[in-house]
Amino acid sequence: MPASTLASMDTTLRKTLGQNIKARREELGLTKVDLCIAANIQRPILDRIEKGLGNIRLDTLQSLADALDTTPPELLKDPNKR
């Protein structure tokens, strides 16, 4: 697979993850601060994740999923394919 295709998939996945985290956070009525405390992450990290920027560590993904009462695979699903 060409590198440009992989980069595009990576960008799409990060954006999907960010959108899903934000949607679930709002669905649960959590503020960003609430989620940061529950997931034990810093606010700038959550801001970048919700914007679909940068890479996320697996332990951070699991902490966010736990705090949002969901699973990492659910957070990575394309909302248009549910």
C-alpha cells in the first residue's frame, strides 16, 4: 500500500477517534475537565485527541474508553458505518 494511502487512513482514524470521544463525552454530560480527571490525562492531550491531531498511546486510549464506559474498538468505529 502506498505511503500516501497509509497516511490518509491514519488521519481519518485520528479524526474518527476524536469525534467519537467528543460525542461520547457530550452524551454522558462530561466536561473536558471531568474526562481528564476520570482518565488521568492532561487537558492539552485531550484537546489534541478530540481535534484528531497527533498519535495516542494505547494506555491513554484504554483510560479514555474506561472513563467513557465504552471500549477502544467502539471509539475507533466509523460512525457512518454503525
